Amino acid sequence: MRAKDTLWSILARCYMNYMLLLLAAVLWPSSVEAASVQASKDCSVSPCTVVTASFTIIGTPKTIHWDATYTGSATQGHSFYLTTNPQSNQADIPLTTSGQPSGTKVLTAGAYYISIKLALMGPGFYSITYNPSSTGDPHITTINGARYDFQAAGEFVFLRDSKGPEIQVRHTPVATKANPGDERAACVSLNTAVAARVGSHRVTYEPNLSGMPDPSGLQLRVDGVLADLGERAIDLGGRARITRTNVSGGLRIDFPDGTYLFVTPAWWADQSKWYLNFDLAPAGEALGIAGAIGRDTWLPALPDGSSMGPLPANSHDRYVGLNQRFADAWRVTDANSLFDYGSGTSTNTFTNRSWPPERPPCEVPGTTPAEPIAENLAKAACQAVRGGENANCVYDVMVTGNPGFAATYVLSQSLPVDAISEPTSSRWIWILLGLLLGVLIALLICCLLRRKRARP
């Protein structure tokens, strides 16, 4: 009798352990990280209305960029704090206590909350931005949160992980007219195509390979074959897949190691060009033009891991270092390109080593230069773009005269937040199946216990 009791106790313990593991799976946070979050406080009526925001740093420490727009008086509080308390009311990590509008901070892995309920934080909008991205013409945020602009033309390694994942991007030059009122004006380019190694597959998202402008959409290929995403995901195996986003033509690519990539496209009718914004969260360390920028260097490391050294004092040396030495080091070659090409074309077709010129004019043969617009008009177009990307948006719209950049920035900033609440992920399907199995096991145990007790 004691042996039978021991058997039933072992079964009961095994069942309890199974249910505890299933509960842990339900509560375990998703590995998807938002790239930008914003909290706000409105005290125009009493009591104040607050919108909370939180974010999670996963893996290695990251440099976050914070931006604050204070809408209240100085006596209402011009400070910005973060906390690890979910109540969002502690002054654990001061970002500014003197009303600075923006800055950076290195944070280690963990969950953080904007302390919007704290009285020291007055009315306003407070945003945090991090994770690698390439937006506009192009403004790059690196894997550790540093920022720089990279206008070279051609195809480049955006990020390459030694464990397998790799993302490559294509930059296409854009002719622009000089804006006499803008001393910062420079010749620019656009992200116009992306290619990636996803597990054992090669995925590309490019304009029509014929080279003819096609406003109907970009072409998605898997291993060189045109793919129709339709309403369903393309399963690439090993947790890798391609899905649509809520943006027309937008893609989300999930890699086997947990890296994910958002691609947000837009059509620029005046220039007959597609341009792309990229946002991603890497699961591990990687090198490329979005690789980490160390304390003692001004650009990401070169492919062999060597440093570009400190920022040169001379503007010509900076130009040569960025657009020649650094750009050439990360250019894609025929041997390592992941892109698909039309007949008679290759990576050399898209390479222009003389772009950008060191100073205007910014001319591209066979194209009509974009007309710049005034800064106040650009600011009006970009007012919905939050955080540090607002300044990038204003610059892009001002230089190109294209207010469509503002809409694309807004769409890009909304995507990572939407991804966190993805309703039909395979993770939840497996959890539901596990719960169903747990119920069946519980019913089976109950039936066996009844039969045991029914015996004389």
C-alpha cells in the first residue's frame, strides 16, 4: 500500500511541476523590445492625466537617448527620471534635473519605467529611444545606441553576427538643390533595398529588378524566388519567418536567434523611388555600419575589429575617414552579396565611390534635383515625430522638400510597440496547447483515483 501511495505522490508532484513550468512560460517576458517609448503628463485640468511607458533592455548594456518637451512652468518640474518600480513614481535614475531637452544614458539589462507619476516630473512629453535603426537619408543608430549619419552610395553590411544572421542595405544617392539658409546642408542618399541571411535562407526586399520605377510595390524574394506574402506568414523554419506589419508594404522578419527586423517602405513620387526605414533588435553582438561605437572611437569597428580611432579635428579628414576608408571596408562584394540582381547588373552597378561629394553641388546624372523647403515648414510637417528622430525628420524634409519622410518616421515609431502585443504568435499557441494537455492529464489522474477508491 505504501508503494502505491508513493507512486501517486510522485505523479502528483510531476503534474505540479509541469503546471509551474507552464505558468513560467506564460509569465516570461517576450524577447521583442520596443525601439521607442513615450510617456506624457497633462495638467491643464485637475487631476493631471498621465500616460505611462516602460521598456526593457535585453542582453548587453545599451545607450538610450532621452528627449523631453516641458509644457508646464519651471515650478511644475523640469526634470526627467527613470525607475525600476512599476508604479512609475520613484526618482531612481535621474536623466536631468535642470530642464535639459535631451541626452544619453547607458543602462544595463532590466525593466525600466519613466517616472511620469513623480511630482518632480512636470507636464510634458518624455521619450526614450534605443536599438539599431537606419532612417531617412540615412541616420544610423548603432547596436549600442550611438548615432551618426552615413550618406555613402552602394551596398553595405548593416550588421553581421558571427553566429549567422546578416543584414545588408543599399544606399542610393539623391540629387538636391542647395538651401542658402541651411549651413548644415550635405549631399544625401536613401535606403532603397535590404537583404538578409535568415537561418539557411536568403531574403531580399528590393525595387523591380528591371530597373524601371514601379510604384505598385517592392519585390520580396526568398532564395532568389519571388514570394507572395499574402495574408499569412512565410515560415522559414527554426522560429524564422516573414510577416506583414500594419503599414502598407511593411515587413517584419524574425531570425532564428531572436533578432527581428522591421522594414517600413514609402514611395517618393517626385523622384520615382522607394525608400525604407529599418528598425531592429539584435539578440547578440554584431559588426557592420550599425556596429557598436566604443568610447575611444568615432565610428563602428572595421570588419577585422580594428578601430577608426578618435574623431579627426579636420573636416576633410573626417570626410575621407567616413566616406572612403570606413565605407569601402563595409561595402558588399560580389562574393558576399545577399542581394538579387537583374540581368547584367551586380553590386558594382549600385556603387558610387564619389558620393557624397565633399561639398555641394549634389548632382546625379539623369535625375531632377529635389527642391528644399524652409525649416519652419519642415518642423510643422514633423511635429508628430517624437524623440531624437524629430531633428532627423526636420533635416530630411528640409533638404529634400518631401514631407512624406515625416509620415514614414511616425509609422516606423509605431511598429515596435505594435509588435509587443502581437495577438497570434506561435508562443501563445504552444502555451494554449500545453494548458489543454494539462487539463487532460488532470482528468486522467482524477479518473484513476476514482477507480482506485471504488475498489473494495
